[in-house]
Amino acid sequence: AAAEKGGYPSFMEKEINDQPSAVADTLLGRADAAGKLTLDELRIDPEELAQVSKIIVLACGTSAYAGQVAKYAIEHWCRIPVEVELSHEFRYRDPIVDAGTLVVSISQSGETMDTLMAVRYAKEQGAKTLSICNTNGSTIPRESDAVLYTHAGPEIAVASTKAFLAQITATYLLGLYLAQLRGNLFSGQIKDILADLGKIPAKVQDVLDRADQIKELARSMEDAESVLFLGRHVGYPVAMEGALKLKEIAYIHAEGFAAGELKHGPIALIDDGQPVFVVVPSPRGRHSLHSKVVSNIQEVRARGAKTLVVAEEGDEAVRDYAEFVFYVPETPTLLMPLLATVPLQIFACELATAKGYDVDQPRNLAKSVTVE
Ligand code: G6P
């Protein structure tokens, strides 16, 4: 077992460190030299795919947060409405699904019962079903019209890490492919985005190389009883995923909020010493939300919060308001989740380890929930 962990103390730590190759392998062979996406493996008629009027993403847990990230990118690139819903909510209401609907399920295992049942239901209603899955030949891809595999390699730790980054990568490939089919983006734009995606593995490695900074913070917070996470735009699902990791393996109460919601409730939770992670968007770019998030940091800090910030390299504006800053390399806003999630994974893993918990086998949780 020690050898399988590649010298790391846990599968989770190994899998966090596997992320550069999880992203690289998921990108591999999916575009030609000219930057044209070649997702022939999908097996859905490209003409039909180009015509879809709506996308519904179905998933549970971490995979559902990957879906929430994907919504921002796919709507922006393809101008197709994207709904993201938990599989167990979708299947028990009366959703509007027809032949023009593309249902994209996201599942690491391909065996999550609620997601499988939701896909079956969508298929019965005439939707086209596409599975984004990490497990070859598992049930959900077998029952779907099409599959786009993530190539993260086997994920053993219950809490998902490398599958999440690979899922975001795969949904982005799908979004770019749709944009290519529909002519929403010029080929040069697609090529540029693919080039930016191609730089992600090295940037994730850069984050991993500086893991000690976040580990030290994690060890100092062993006694934390509650940690809040804030983000906006794609940083919002990142905040929720950061909170989920902490609940899952460190058994610490944690919530992720959209920073814009602060005034509508969460800010009442802030008192002296309350740790708050804030995922800060890039200060570059025309429609930057950067200044709004910096104001949110000031708001919670003024009420006593201990502000822990994940920001882009070179962002000096956050320094004055942060107890702690972790910098991630510069990248386009939509790709930021592929970097900003990593320090939050490391934080949860190190904190749980410091508390003496088995990070690979958290209490009450299963790797794959194959029952209702
Ligand atoms: C379980 C696991 C999570 C995972 C979720 C969905 O709850 O503990 O890590 O995100 O199932 O699993 P799936 O295999 O469908 O992605």
C-alpha cells in the first residue's frame, strides 16, 4: 500500500499531487495541431449537438461543483443556457426536458445511483445524454448516448480532488467543442483558450511546490470550529468545494457563500476570530469583480474575521486586508478554479491530518454512493 501511495502518507495527498497530470492527460489528444477540437469519441452526431437549445448538468457532491464551474464557461462561450442540478433533486421533480436538451452528467465513479437514475429519467424524456466520467466502462457512461472520459487515473481517497480538476477540464473541452460546432468562437479564440489550458498543469505544479505555506496555516488552525469560504463568479463554486473538503475529512463546520450574499445573512455569523477564506478574482480584465471582493474582505475583517485569501500573483491590493495570502499564478478568470481549488484541498488535507484523522476514509462517507 505504501508503494501505491507513491511515497505520500495518504492517497489523498498523492492524488492532490497527481493533479498536473490529471489535467494534462485529460487534455491529451483532444485537439489537432491547428487547435481544432477532435472529440469524435463522443458518438453524438455533431449536427444534432450543435442544435441543442439547453444543457442540464446533473451530478452529486464535488462533481456537482465542477458542473457549477462549467456553467460559467459554457454559457459564456456557447450562449446556450446551462442549468446545474443535483441528480436527486432533478429526478424527483417534474423537469422540462425534451429532444433539444443535452443532459451532461458528471461522475467520477460512473456508479452514483442518483445520477444514474437521473440520466435514465432524462433519456426516457427524449434528452440526449452525455457522461463525463473517470471510470472506463462504468454504468453511467454505458447507459449514456455519449461519453467524454476524464483521465485523472483511479481516485482512491473518498474526498475527490484530482477528479474535480479533470472534470472541469473535460467540461471546458466540451464547451469549446460546442462553440466550435456552432461558430460561437473563432478558431483563433479556441486555439488561445486551449493554449491557456495547456499551461495549467505547470501552474498547478507551481501551487503544489508552495504547499508548505498553506500547510503551516492549516496546522495552526487545528482548533477551528467553523470556517467560512467566500467567492464570486467561478470563485463561488470553488468556495463551496473548499468548504466541502473541510467538512468531509476534518469534520469542521464549513460553508461556502457567494460573497454578494454576505449582507443577506452570512455576515451575521462573523465575530471575533472567525476564519474566512476568500477566493479573489484576478484584478486584470475589464469586468473585474476584484474590487467588489476586496470590499467583501474589508467588510468581514471590520467585524473581526480572520481573513485568509487566495489571490492572483501580483495582487498587492489584498495584502492590507489579509491575515494570510496564498498567491496562485496568473490565468484567465474562467480557468482560475483549476488553480484556486488546490490550496483549499491542501488546507483540508493537512488540517485533518494534524487532527489525527484518516483522510482517505472519513467517517460515514463512501467513495461511491450506489444506494439511495
Ligand atoms: C461521494 C464521494 C464524493 C463524490 C460524490 C459523487 O459523496 O464521497 O467525493 O464527489 O460521491 O460521486 P461521483 O462518483 O458521482 O462523482
